[in-house]
Amino acid sequence: MTRRKTLDVGVKDARAIGREFVAAWKRAAKGRAVRAPAEGVYFADFATMMRFLTPRRLELVQTLRAAGPVTVRALAQKLRRDYKNVHGDVQLLKRIGLIESEAARVHVPWDIIRLHTEISAKPSRRAA
């Protein structure tokens, strides 16, 4: 059975990334196996994530995943969108790692793209 490739996409602040790094460092220092990092794309906050992952771009990824490798022009036709706009979205999605290209075709290399975020109260700041 082949392993399904999963990409986690979400919000993660610098503190959380630092904690994960320190935990891995400590495990390695103790001679314990370090877990392979999950592949992921993380944004500093929810608003930034939503600026990059618009409904149209998510539709593009979903359509491309279903279609398999295609040219940007063919993808634009499937989406019934202007080529120039689809091309711009493809370039952005390639830069952040959601899609890849080979020769003149683009594709989604992930079996699963898992979007997640946490909503929690911000720590209160007390006046000194």
C-alpha cells in the first residue's frame, strides 16, 4: 500500500514553530528518533491565509486535482476563467507549494490538502 501524500495548510505563529524546533532538538540530544516533519504551508495569521487562499484559488486547486496534469490554458478553459488570471493564480500557488509544474503542465502533487486553523482568545495584557 502506498502512503498518501498530505499537505497541512494553516496558521502557525513563530512561537509554535520555535516550540516544535526545540522539542525536536531535545529528542535528538537524548538520542531519540526525531519524527519526520509533516509537510506544511503555514501563514502568520488567518487574514493572511485567506488573502492567499481565496475561494477561486481553492476551486483551481480542486479542479486541477481532479483533472490531473494539464496546461494552464486547459485549466483556464475548465474553470471558464481568463487565462491571465489563472496564470497569475497558478504562479502564486506554485510559490507557496500547493501545486507544481513539469514541462508545460501543472498538477497537484498531494493526495490530501488539509486546511486548518485554531481560534482562541488572545492572552490578556494586564496594565503594569
